[in-house]
Amino acid sequence: MAARCSRVLRAFSRPTHSIGTANSTRSLATATEAQKSAPPPPPAPAAANPTITRIVDDISSLTLLQAADLVTLLKSRLNIQEVAKPAAAPAAAQGAAAPAADEPAAEKPKEKTVFNVKLESFDAASKPKVIREVKALVPNLTLMDAKKFVESLPKVLKENVSKEDAEKLTKVFEAIGGVIKLE
């Protein structure tokens, strides 16, 4: 009798695999069948604002080109700056992006305000005047250094000069026979 009682107590104390497995498999099978047959519920929006819902519906009905136009228009109206794009991109993506990149550039080119003044060339007869002007413009140069500078043209005279100063330098050097290029 004690043997039978201990056997029954052992059976109840440890879980049986055959009974539990069949029931759990059956319950899992019915659960997975129910999940497969029912479509997943749509995510519930946090705020069901009808205006936002209408905008989302309108945007989702746009074509790809219309969506791209919408993005550029929003960027210009909201003054959003372009974000640097990764340098390495597939060739097909670069070819498709090139026409879209040309449109904003044609819109309004930005005016340059800072220039590099470059002395391109000068008349041979006005070489002494050009040397004196270069020496006066760059105070650290000696007369010999200014002569070497002028003889090794084209060279940059001044960097990061404002537009007004660059125009003044251009007028001065053109008056003495020099050719200036603004970069």
C-alpha cells in the first residue's frame, strides 16, 4: 500500500509530459490557427485628429514624383537645410538623383560674398608698378620677394576678401596693367 501511495504522490508531484504536451500542443495549434485566419489589427493612432488623418491619406495617395516635389516645397517653405548625403551610393541611384538635384540649383543661385584675388598676368612694361603694388599689398614681402612673387604668376594675392575690397584691388591692378581673377 505504501508503494502505491508513493507512486501516486510521485505522479502528482512531477509533471507528466504526455498529458501536458498533448494539451499544450492542442491549445497552441488552435491559437496559431486563429492568428493565421484573422488579419492583424491596424495600429491605433495616439490622437485621432481628423486633419492629420486627412493629410496622411492625401500624402499616401501621391505618386513618387509628387512626393519628391512636396518634400522640396516643404524644405523651401520651412527653411530646412540640406543634409549631407553619404558619398558612396549605387550608380543607378546617383543617375536618378541628378535631375532632381538640378532643379533646386536653377531656382536661385546664391551670390558669393567672399573672394580670393588672384593675379593672372600683367603687361611687361608695367612690371615695376606691379611689383611695387604687390609689395604694398603684402607688408611682409621684401622687394626681392615681391619680384619673385610677380615672376611666378598666376598666384593668389589675397584670400577671403570681401566683395568691395576685391573690386577695389581689381581696379587698382587693371589700372597699372595687371589681369586679376576673382575666385
